[in-house]
Amino acid sequence: MRELRILVVEDKWLVAKALKTQLEGLGHRVVGVARDARDAVRSALRLEPELVITDVQLPIIDGIETARTVLAYRPVPIIVLTAYEAADLVRRAREAGAMACLVTPVDRLQLSRVIDEALARFREFEIIRREVSNLKEGLETRALVERAKRVLMRRLTLTESEAFRRLQQQSQRAGTTLGKSASTVVRAEELLFKDSRVARSLPSMLAAIRRGLKSLPDAQRLHAAARSRLADLGPGTEPAELLPSHKPLPFPSR
């Protein structure tokens, strides 16, 4: 990993010092330590860090809103540190534009891995930003892309980066945006599996087809219903290619 210029946002001196030591041990350079949101924005503009790491607990404005404020002035990957893991906190951080959350205390290996993840997601976010008109639209599209990535990762056993590349390839083939390709994946997942009766019957239907049975009125009806749902997605989309129907999974959590 190359050396990164990192801004730490932490009001507790001992915590900031320990984090600085870990980051320097990974070969990075801590260019500054900010104590609150206002200091973080000033430091981000003046020091031009390549990564910002902020504690979620800060005076006056918390670390999530600090991340949102920093991003409004300077696009930069941001990691939010928290003492506990909570779905609502992770959701708020993602919606604010943070690229990753990390539960403290952490070891050097965890820190290195999350930094890599944050940088990779930020590169993806920059690609998304080129297709939209403003930061708000970019964050909304990113949330949709993240949902689509989770679907592809589960159903096709892909890594996060592979899932993003699959979305890119689909958007290029269809001549559309990443956001629209992600929407196609999410809608296909909803349409195929929100009907629990179809989802429960699909494995037995496919097993019967594989056995070469000639008369399958119920299976044929269910299969036709699934194909009809796919047809509703409209021309120019290829949900079947992205989401092969032989691995039914529950709709991913938001």
C-alpha cells in the first residue's frame, strides 16, 4: 500500500495519538488532527488529505454529520470510527457519504483492510459522480449501486469489486448509466422473489424440469409468471444474465 496523507478527526488526545501510531506503522503520514467539524473542514481544505478518519463521537456535531460537511467542501474517502456496531449508525454513515465504518478498538490488520475498502469504494463513487449532476444525486445513486452489489455478491458469489465491474459491464452493454443498471438488478430481485409462493416452488419446478418430465402444468404456470415479471423490466435490460434464477435468495436488507 502506498503512503497516504491522512487527516484524523478526534477530540480525545490519547485516542488520536494511538491511531496516529497505528497509521504510521502502516506506512502512512498523519498530516493533521482536527478536534471538531469546523476544524475538520478547515484542515481538509488546507492540508488536502487523501483520506479522513473521524470518530463518530465529536463535540457539537457528530462524526457522521462531520463527514457530510467535509464531503460538501472536498470529495475525499472518509472512514467513521465507532465504539459499537449498529445497523442504523452504518446506514446513516453510508447516506452521509462515508466509505466505511470501523468498530474500535482495532488492530493494524483490520485498519489496513478497511482503508483498502474505503479507497476502492471511493474510486467507484468517483465513477458514479461523473454520471450525475451533484453530490446529493451521487450519494443516492451510490446507495442503489451498493444494494445491487450486495445482490450480485450473494447470488453469483462475487467479490465487491467484481460485482461493481459486472454492473459497469451491464451498463456499457445496455448503453445506460450505472444507476439504471443497479436499478434493474434490484427490481429483478424484487420481482422474482417477493412472491414467496413462487420462490418456494421454483427449486422443485427446476428439479422436475431437469428430470425431463413432460407434463408440468403447475411448474409451467409458475415459470411463465416469473418470465412475465422479467418482461415487465422492459427492453434493453438483461436481468436474467445478471441474476441466474437457480439460486433463490431473500431480498437483501436495505
